[in-house]
Amino acid sequence: MSESVLVVGASAAGLATAEALRRKGFDGRLTLLGAEPYLPYDRPPLSKQVLSGAWEPARAQLRPDAMLSSLDAEFALGEAATGLDAANRAVTTENGRVLAADAIVIATGIRARTLPGAAGLGGVHVLRTIEDALRLKGELAQAKRLVVVGDGVLGAEIAATATGLGPDVTLVGPQAAPMELQLGPGVAKHLAEMHTERGVRLRPGVGVAGLEERDGRVTGVRLDSGDVLPADAVVVSIGSIPVTEWLTGSGLRIDNGIVCDANCLAAEGIWAVGDVARWHHAGLGRDLRLENRTNATEQAAAVAANILGADLPYKPVPYFWTDQFDAKIQVYGLPSVDDELDVLEGDPAARRFVAAYRTEGRITGVVGWSMPKQARQHRQSLVESFA
């Protein structure tokens, strides 16, 4: 039985692991090491409530200070991990400290990808941290033309929020419609229509060749087609990279994340959780790495149980949601872009519906558009497929 646990990463997955350990009766030494100087905060509001100004950044903190204190945990913040001695379960930090524990949980998450030539260029942003959100918010108060590069979940959310902040917004990406890979063409078509109606200019099906600049500041986005989209500000949202560089030489297997077994175990006494973990989903018979808020919490509970002696394969029904304009879109399962769409309730034309994704007659996913209760009910049809 572990008497001490070190959680490397003090964001949602790291905090959820610590909370689950205490909830399940762990009373040993508990340390959370975080590269950012902030107490654990929620990232989904950054592209919506924090960016829009509806929330002060402090409101994104995941728990009140008193609740964090009740965890009886040490928060070592503003101190990034730089190395792991897996055999001795010891982590070296950028300050030269060595932190050792009986069990280590790696929850270092992901970082945003950017475009070549973007480093140090004024007016170019990514959105991953509170500081990113505040910098972008300040930029949008002055910008007249914003180009969002990347038409996935985050890019679409940023475009939706930014339309209410003043600038003309253009969303550019390689898909035929925003979030087509996540939603399939049938649902993504309705999302594209909603964005267009609300003033977002869409440039679908094109890649970005580079950025135009003058005197160290971005002036436009150059497309593969040769067109240049004028821009006072640019947000790059083209995916992410698991934060695993600090594990070089550790002996852990790194391949699009930290490779783990079905119990999220990466090596003896070392687990991974959240965006950085690539684990074997025993129900599906393949490895998965999920970048979403719900997975961070659910996987943390499984890891905490396993640290305390359970033998609990982690076999969730994947789930993510996105809020854009007045729509709440929820997706359960792992639908494919080629799946057939079968409307179960409501009317897609009215943008209030639940639909199932099917391949060869088998349900692979469920999507709900502004029908959250009904979508949760239809989720039950997926449970057996992922068990």
C-alpha cells in the first residue's frame, strides 16, 4: 500500500486524482507538482466565459481555497518537472529539487501546436492557459479582423465567442465544415450554418501556408490557395502535443502520449491520467488517448482506485461537449466521419435533436444538440459496446 503519492500536473486530471485518493480513504503524503503558478483551474471556460469577459479568471478555479486546503496536500506550483527516475520513483524539477514517492501519477497534459514562423510574432495566439486567454482577450478589444486557424472544437468555440467581442471573424481549416471529424458531415453542416448566420466567415477545405507580417507583427494568413486573409490578430488552434519531453531517458514508452496498460499503469508504481495518457481500452481492444474534461475526471477515479489496490481496467464511454452561441452539443462514443446518422428525437433543422451514429447497423455514438437530458438517456445504448 502506497504511503505517499506524487501527482505531476496540477490541473483538472491531477486535482481529480488527489480528490479521489482522499475520498477513497488515502491518508498518506500527497503532493501536486504544477508547472503553472495557479491553483488548479478549469480549461473549458477559457474559450468561452473567460475570453468573453463574463467571468473573472479566478472564477475558473476548480475548487475554493478552503476545499483545496481540506485535501491536506502540498501544492508545489510554478515548478515544472524536468526528469523522472522511474526505478526510484523520483521526479527532478526545474528548481533542482528531487521529489520521491511510493506512487507517481503523471498528469502533465498537452501543449498547443503552433505554425512555423509564429514564435515571437505579435498578434499570434494560442489558447491553452489563463494567461493565453487574457492576452487574447486584450488583443480582441482592439482588433478589427481576427483569423482563427483550425476548425476543430477549440477553434470553433473561439470563433463563436470572438464574434461577440467586436472583430470580424474568419474561421479557416481543412475540413468541409467545422468539427466535421468529430460530428460527421450531417451535424457539422448545421454547425457551419449557425456560424455563418452569426457572422463568422468560413473558409473551409483549405490549408494554411504561412503568416504574413510587417515589423514583427502579423498582418495576414496565407492560404495554400495563394489567397491572403488580412488579420490584426490570429489564433492558431491546430491540435496539441502531449507534454512528455521531460520523460526522455525515463524508460517509459512514449508514443502519442504515455503508453499504459488497461489499468493506466505505465511502469511499476507509475500511472498516467488525462490528456497525456494513452491507455489500452479493454472493451474496444485498442489504445486511446482522449483530450477532454470528462475523461480527466473519470480516469482519475480509476487511477486512484488502482493506486489503492484495485484491479480496475478503465473502460469509459468517451464523451465530450462544446458550447457555441446558444447551442450545447454533446457527443458520446467514438463516431466516425463515415457513419450513418439516424435521428432519434427532435429535428436537426430546428437545431434541437438527438441522433445515433451507426456503422453496419451498430451504434458507435450518440450526439445531442441542445437536448442534454435526452442525449444522456440514449447514451445507455452504447454501454455494452464499450464494456
